[in-house]
Amino acid sequence: MKSRIFEDLVPGRCWLLYAGLMLTTAALFNCDKALTQRMNFLKQGEADVFEYSAGNAVFNRGAFIMAARYYTELLKYHPRDGVIYGNRGFCEYYLGGEFQAVSDYQKAVTMEPGLGSLQWDLALIYFRQGHIREASRIWERYMNNFPAMRKYYGQLKDRLNAQKNIAAAFKLELLLRKMEQDERLTHIKLGESYFLLNDFVRSGAITLAGHKKFPSDRRLDYIAGLSLFKQRNFRQAAFFFEEAIRIDPNDMMSYYYHGLCMDQLGQHQEFLRDVLRLNSLRKQGVVPLPFPENSELLHLNTELLMVKYQLPSP
Amino acid sequence: MFLRILKFLLPVLLWLFLMRDLLSGRVPLQSEPFADLAMLKFYLTNLREGVVPLWNPYLFCGFSWLILLNFFGFANPVWGVTLLLNIAGVKFYFAFLYTVVFYFFIGLAGFYLLARSFLNDSKAAYIAFLFLLFSSIGLISLQEYNMLFIYVPTVWFFCFCVSFTRDPNKISWLGIVLTLILAGQAYLPFYFVTVLLMAFMAAVIVCPAGIPRILGRLLRFFRKNVLFVFLTILVLLFCLYPAFMAYYGTLTHDIVLPWRHRAGHVLSGGAMFKDYSTVAEAGLIARMSPEDLYGHFDRILYPNDGFVFIPGFAILVILLGSWNRINKKIAILALFFTGLLFVVLGNVTPVHRFLYNYIGYFSLMRNLHFFLPFLLSAAALMAAEHAKNLLSPEGLRSGPGTVALFIIALVHGSVLVFLLRAGNAGLSSIVTVSLSALFWGSFLAGNFWGKKVFLTVLFFICLLFQPLDMWQNFRAAMRFDTAPIIMKNKNSNPGAMRFVFERKIKEQSNSHRGTDKDKLDNFYEDYMSMTDILPTKMEFQQCPLTYSTYLLFNSDGFDAARNYAKTKFVFYDAVKLINPQREAMALFAEALRENRNMALISSQGPLTAELESFLRAPPAHSDAAPLRISGPSEILSVKSFDANQVKLAANLDRKRFLVYNDSYVPGWKALIDGKQTSLYLANVAFKGIFVPSGYHEISLIYDPLGFAGIPFLILVIVWVMALLLIAAIFRLRNIKPRSSAI
């Protein structure tokens, strides 16, 4: 029996031929070159994803798939790099893999606690999934850390400038500008979150603070107005809706709520004017903006990844 | 008979159903095939007017179209289908698409016949056919036509070769010659040559004793049919003459291919890739990922330049078949597969570098993914041969049942563990492994009621389950592919060739952000529209054009050159001889700036008595501006025009030098009143001719092949041979499977 099994398995069998050919291939195969070729090929897709995240390109599924693969490959060599996890999470999210995205962002946040942009994106995914409380908690923490982070990056930039490392300093300048935008969006999203959690006082406070810093953002005025409206503070609410209308004269929802405030305050002429204006906007084909507003993940940290290994961690 | 038809009809219908979005036009083709679509549209539009275009007068101030005629194989009879469908009222886009589908199935039919001859078993051949149909070739074939243009003639060539080596006969020999013509005219014949060499080497290594026997048989046939063989070889060489001239044109710089070169190699490179890294970067290794075989198929990048997928069941069969005894067929296929793999992998093994260094034509081939159909065909044949052997009485059931069971458990268990440990295995892959285990387990089990039907049904489920999942995801992924230019041109039919005196200048769109590739798609749109246009600088750097035009439009004075070339005809009263090297650019720029009434003629051209007398004569009207012709007038009008020639009628008060701002290459000839006259390279890149005073008819004809009827003759020859090919197919059907030729 034993000899028959041996006869059946060993001599003259195809597996010997296959094993021989595979060994020859393996002996001649240069893994480093293969990896370089593959990374170069996938990297092209990553550039498109970056363009998308910067708002310069339309969504390209193929590019996102390539970029996700690229980061997966990269993670084999930098398994403790939160930025790479964050970038892969970014791609996964747009490819429809929400759970994978959350998992990646959670790892990213753990590994890079100082990088607020990762927290911001994670919070936005939670927000979209309906986990508003979790999202608001992260945004709150992000906002509290914000001054310290900005100060840190500012000092670092000055130091790099002093060292004449202009390229790295420029990247940090870009990052700082992006952070400014992040701060504005955090005020908006946090205001929205508290509003949805029926915490109108905090929602109003956050957006009012945001309004002082970024007076030209209609969304902050609108959410502040809504929070005050819910608190039945119609006069102040009307003021913020007027601000929102001043910034965007086609803001239908602000007209609507402004009209309601006027109605509550007994100013029927004003109420009628808002209704007429709304009607005329509708005829012009203006569409009311949704609330909460749709917004995109913003943080494909490509430029940070490029200078990451030159910079000390915050 | 009905069952035989049905067994092929069902998978074909299933494939068509899975591709319904693409075939119905709901989703567009990807951008890459647009090039083929655009070129074919230009070709067939001309053919309908009775002209085989050798010159494209519309783009880049005209360029030789010989090289692009061989891009898609102009003599391929399959384009007759497109023409017929289009004449019958089918929109050109769909006519083209359906033709490609038809051609794909012709290729698969060839593969089936080859498999049947090679494996000596029609069931095994059918299995191989299914494996190939539902591999990534079934997906990519409609997105990457050059791959198909190379694959179909090659597979039929092998088919005829197998038939010919067994029973040398005239029809098979004709089939071989015809497929050689088609392979030689489709893109680059070197892919075909490589596949042929690999197959030959594998056959020589495995059965060296069989080769003399076959050669003897062939020699006997050649001796008996000397005249016939000689004539067919003559026909073959004649039909490949345009392809040879196209390649020769790249050597003599009639045409340059700047996108194939990094800066500096445009002139010296010809069609070759001088820089090894350009070739090596295109290795399939970059596009290959093991995940494509088993992963979540919604995460597969479905590119048009190849990805590797073959049904998981085929891989399981090959793994199970590892315990089969080695036979010659398996050894040939395995060696062929490995040899080709070394080429396809590019620079990750030293083999490709060696071939690049020591076998000249490897520097002409960059698209290594064109070998993918051959790799997958070999894998499909291997899987089918193993399946045949495993299912035969001498297969799994021949030895002790425990050993067979152990092998099945080992293979399926290891694959399952691998998939589960990989973490990203798709459900369909896991199910396929489980179903495969059930299939082979049931096959080993004793007889039970309906066993044969059960096994047959289970076999097809195992084979199709995973590909169906992939196709479903492919359909979903395709919806993201918008390709706006293709969508825009989907319902347009070919227009008519027309001549205009002034070209349009194309502006670089600032609103359209996109990669270079997107911008090149706009270029193909210009092809489709067939209107005279001066493209953007980027397109002048990326597309085939004459070398002098390339130099002119890649100089600093790009805008000035474009503004000048806008008008097609300019009359001058004086000429000047210049060296057509670098100084020509500066002199020409100066002449344009000062609007001089003087044409610059290359000193490397013929110094005719006419030219000498014109050079000696004092320029009587040199103070006047050159006469630009912006439309038909009494002075100059166009009497007739097609892609290869233009006939003009000129009526001048004095002898003048006419510059036709259409690129100059040596294949052009000029006739005045039917008598040949000298044509000069004028104003750096264009055609110039002396026109005497009075009324004259001028003909400018492009005839690079020496006789205008050659392309038509080739078309007729290939069509006649194709009819004989059909006869050959019927003959092949009557050949009963015999013992292998080798």
C-alpha cells in the first residue's frame, strides 16, 4: 500500500514539473523591481485621488481602487503609519467600504493622535452614519486641541524657514492653510451635530464663536439662526438669517426661517416680503440647500506624507 | 447537431447577456479603443469613396497614414462587416463594436479548433473554450482591440499549423499564409513572432524527435507543390509590403513617433524604444495582483491594459492535475506558459533584459500585456487537459480511493485555508472551492441515481459561479466610466471627405482639467470629425507626424508656425536655398516675422535648371507680400481631392512658386498638365512647386508604394484568401482527431 501511494505521488507527476518551473521563476524573480514597478503604476492613481480631494477632479473609481491598493502595499512597509491608514480609509470610504474606512481611521487616530485631520474625517463618517454623539465628541476634542496644534505647526514652520528648508516649510504652510479651513468646517459640523442632538444652546454658542472668526460663512449664520429660533429667540435669530441672506441672496432656507421669525415677531409686512421673495426664487429654479449640508472628507494627507519623515511628531 | 450548436450557443448568449450594457450603448467603451474607432472611421469613410487612404491630410498638416493602416490591419476582411452594418443603417459606433464582438468569437472558434486538435478531445476543447471565454480576456477584449487583432490571427495560425503538420495540404497552407498576412498587418507582428518562437522552443524541448519527422513531411509537400508554395510566399511578401514600408518610413524619418521616446531620441529612435526603462515599465507585473483571482471583485481595477483572471475552478483543476502523470502536451504548455511569463513580467527577471539587448525587435515592443491572451489560453488548455485526465478512467479513479480523496482534500483544504487567511477573499471564490470539493467528491463516490446529470450541472456551476460574480461587478464598475467624447460620438456617422482652404486652430481648453490621455481623446475626436485642424502643442508632441513638421511645431515659434500653416496655399515670387537643419527654423521665423515674399527651399533637394534660373532671376515683385489663397478663386481652385491626392487649377500672370502647406515626404510626386515635375521641401516642412504663368492643372499625388493600386490589390487578395479560409474550416471539421502530430 505504502509503495503504491509513493508511486502515485512522486515520480513523473506534473507537480514535479510545476515545482521546477516555479523554482526557476522564483530564482530569477527580483522582488524589489516588481515592487517598484507596482508602486509606480499604482501611484498614478493616487495622484488623481489627491486631485479629487482637492476638488480639482471628478470621482474616478479606478484611481481610487489603485490608490487603495497603493496604500495597502505601503502599509506592509510602514505598518505603524497613521497617515497611510488615514489615506487608505479615505479611499475605502469613497469606494463604499464604510466599515473598512472606519477601522482604518480608528487605527490612524490611535497612531497619530496629534493629526487632527484624521479625527475630523473619522467624525464626519460617524456623522454620516448617524452616530452624531460620537462625531460631536471627536469634533469637540479636535477643536480643543486646535490652538495647540496650530501653534506647534507654526513654530515648526518658522524653524524650518530659519533652517532654509523652504520646501518643507511650504508644505507646512499649505497644511496651516488647510487647518484654517478645517477649523471653520469644524464649527459648522459641530454646530450641526449639537443642533441634531437638540442641544440648541451649545449649537448656538459654537456657531456664534465661529461667526466671530469666519464672518463670511453663510452656514455658520444659518445654523446660529436656527439654534436661536429653536430657543425662541426670534429677534436674534432673524439677525443671523439676515446675515446669511446678505452673504447669499439666494439662500431660500434663510428667507423661510427669517419669514417665520418675522411672523412670530408680528412683523407681517416683512413676513409677506420673505414669502414673495421665496416664491420668486422658486420660480427662478433655485433649490434650497439641504440641512445638514453634505460635505466631503477633506483630508488626503499626501503632502504631509511627503514630508512626514523629515518632521518630528507633534 | 442541435445539441452541438446549443452547447456553444448557450455560453455565447450568456456572455452577450453579461455584456449587455456595453453592447446596448448604456455604458461607453473606455477611452483607449476610441483610437481604433477613430482610425477605422477615417479608413472606411475613404474606402466608401473608393480610396485606401495612405495620407491623412487633416491633422498635423498631413502625415503618412501607412503606419496607422497597419495599426488595425486594413486588409482584414472583418472590417467588411463594419462597412456592411454601417451601410445597413447601424450607427458606426455600434457597427464597430459588433464587428469586434464577431471577431472575438472568430478568435474563440479558432481557439476551440486548436484545442480540439491539440488535446485530441472535443469535450476537453469545449472546457478550454469555456475557461477562456470567462477569463479576463472575455472582459478586456472589448476594451483593448490591438490585443485582439494580434490574438485572432495567431490562434488561427496555430490551428492551421497543427492541421498542416498532420496532413500537409494546400488549404491549410493557404490558411497559414492568410493568417501570417493578418498577423503581419495587425499592429506589430513581433508579438506574433515571439509567441511562435516560444511555442516552437517548447515543442523542440519536449519532443525533439518529432521535429525531423514533421520537417520531412513538410519538405515532401514543398517539393510536390513548389510553384504553389512559391506563389503564396510571393503573395505573402507582397501583402506585407505596405507594413514594411511603414516601418521603413520610421527609419527614413518620413514619420516620427514622439510618444515612444523620451526627449532626444525622436530622430534616432525610429519606432524603437531606446530607453529600456520605457519598455520595462510596461511589464504586466505592475498590473498583476493575486487578489484579481480571488478577491472582492468590486475592488478590481478593470483596466483596458490587462489584468489576470481565469475562473477559480480552472486553477483548482490545475492544482488537482498536479498529481496527473506528465504528458507531452502538459510539458509543452507549461514550458510555453513559463517562457512567455518571463517576457511578460518585464524587467523583474533578467530574461526580458537579455532579449531586449540581444534580440533587436524586443526594443519595438512595449505593450507586454498583449501576450496576456496567449498566457490565459495556455492556462485554459492546461486546465482542460488536466480535467480530461482527471475525469478519465486512468485519472482520479484509477488508484486507491483514499489517495484520491487525500489529494482532493489537500488541494481544496489548502486553497480554502489560504483564502480565509488572506482576509479579503470574495465569497464567490470560497463558494467555488467548496463546490469544487463537492464535485470531485461526488465524482469519486459510488454510482447514485442521476449522477451524470448532477455532475454535469455541478461542473458548470463550479465553472461559472465566480466569473458571474466578476462580470456583475464589472458591469457596476463600468457605469463609473463616463468617457464623454465617446458618448458624444456614439450616434455620429462618418462624414464625407472635403477640402477647405483654411485650417482651424485648436485652442487648448482651460476649463477641461484632465490627464494627457484625456486631451489625446480630444485628438481622436478630431480624427472622427475629419476636418482640417491644427492641434495643440501637446498633441504635436504626442502623435505620429513627419519629422520636419515635428521640428517646426516643436520650435519656439509654435504659435507663429500655426498661424502660418492656417492657410494652405501661398504663392511666392522669390526663393532661397537653405540648409534644412537647425538654421532653417531661425530663418523661417524671421521670414514670417517680416512677411517676406520669399520661400525657403531645402538645399538637400534636387537643384533643377528651373530652380537655378529662378534663383538667378532678379525677384521683380519681391517687395510685395506673398499671396495667400484663402478660398477658391480664378488664380487657384481645387478640382478634385481625396486622402491621397489633390488636383488644382492655377491661372497665374507670371511664374511663381507655390507652397502647399501640407507636410513633405519623399512619397509625394507632382504633375503639371500630366507631366511629372520637381517637388521641393519648402518652408521647413511643406511641399513647394514652380507654377508657370497661364492656365495649368497641377496634381499632387502621394504614392509611397510605387503603384497606387497596391492596397486595393492586397484587399482583393486577402478577401479571396478569406473565402478559401472558410473552405479550410469546413475541411478541418472533417479531419478526425488523430494521434498528436508531435
